[in-house]
Amino acid sequence: MDLGLVDVEWADGEGGWLRKVLEAVSRVRFEPVLPVRRFTSYQGQRHFSDWYWAATTQSLVGVESWLERDRTMLLDHDRRVVGLASQPFRVTWQGEKRRIWHTPNYFARLDDGSGLVVDVRPADRVGPEDAVKFSATEGMCQEMGCWSFALVHEPDPVEMANVRWLSGYRHPRNRVGDVAKRLMDTFDDPRLRMDGIEEVGDPLSVLPTLYHLLWCGDLRLDLSVPLEDGSMIGRAAVSHG
């Protein structure tokens, strides 16, 4: 697809709109932009609409379904993600018979400087028109070179349950400095959750910081199995770039 024939529109933050061809927006910081449409709630509304507080950006991110809420939470939990915006822009291009438009669900800035465009849709609700839009968006991102694309469906239920639990401790207030240091030292070599907690101190005062460290990825565990006393926890591997 010729990126010079694809238009991109996004909010300028002052009530107006900006518009450029796609090939000219590779350096635009979409992660702090306002959504291109409002997230509203009203009596009788058939879909869920809300705002999620993202620890990554310490700001609100709009969601329009429980699935979007879960996927926002997973992006917020992903250590690679350093910026996140919902409904960041609208792309339009000429189809065979008419202009086609599409608004991706999310734009995430990754720690290597690249962008990730994310669409969220239940696996059984990807119709033919949706498939065309998703495929075209993926092709656009590939042509951009500095962006990637992901179409995501329902997450693994066990992993999602674990991340939801940890998200309750995502706020930085749960990181108590001296407790965090002792936990990092205690779990320097992987060990069972309760063994490490009891070595550090009273579980009631230690657990919030432990869960915060697990949320941030400073400590790691296998999220594919339920989080329990017998979970094995260890210090995250240090990236050397």
C-alpha cells in the first residue's frame, strides 16, 4: 500500500484536528494524544465504557469493553511499553469502491523507540470487513518500518486473573523502599512465595510491595499457573540492551 495515499487524523489537544499522510507521521508522538472519539456512559448503553488508570503513564486510558480493559491492563503490565494511548488516530484510504476508515484501539510506544498499533476484538467477532481493515492496518505498519501491529483476542484466563490481581497493587505507593530492597535480595535466587515473605517480615505489610514488584516485572513468576503460596518467584533477568 502506498503510504502517501493513506490519511491520518488525530486530535491536536486544543479542540482541533491534525491531518497528514501516513508516511509523514513516523516521528509523531501518538502516545500522549487524546482519543479521536469520546468514551461516554449513558443509561441503557449496550457496551461497557470506562477509564483505566495506567501505571505506565500515570494517566487515564479509555476502554470500550471488558476485553479492552483486560488488554489495556496487559499492555500496562508489559515492561516493554513506555507510552500508551487509546483510539489514538483514524486512518482512511481508498478501497475498491469507497473510502475506508479505521480507528485502531491503541498505540503503544515501546522501550526501543518503536510503535505498536493494537486492535482488540473477540476471535468470533472478526467479520469480513473487519479482517480487511486489520490486514490493511498491519500492512501499513510493516511499510512504516518503525511500527508493528497486533490483533489480539481473549487472553489466557489464568494469566489474566493473575494480572488483574497484581494490577490492584500497580500504584507506586505500594513500593515501600526498604521492604522492596529486602524482597529483591530475598528472591535473588528463586524460591517459594511464602518462604520469601516470612523471611522479610509480616506478610500483611510485605505482600503489597511484593505484588507491586511482580506487577512492575522487577520480580517474576509463571503467570500461566494460579498465584498461590507455592508459586516460585525470582528476580527478573537484567536486560543488557
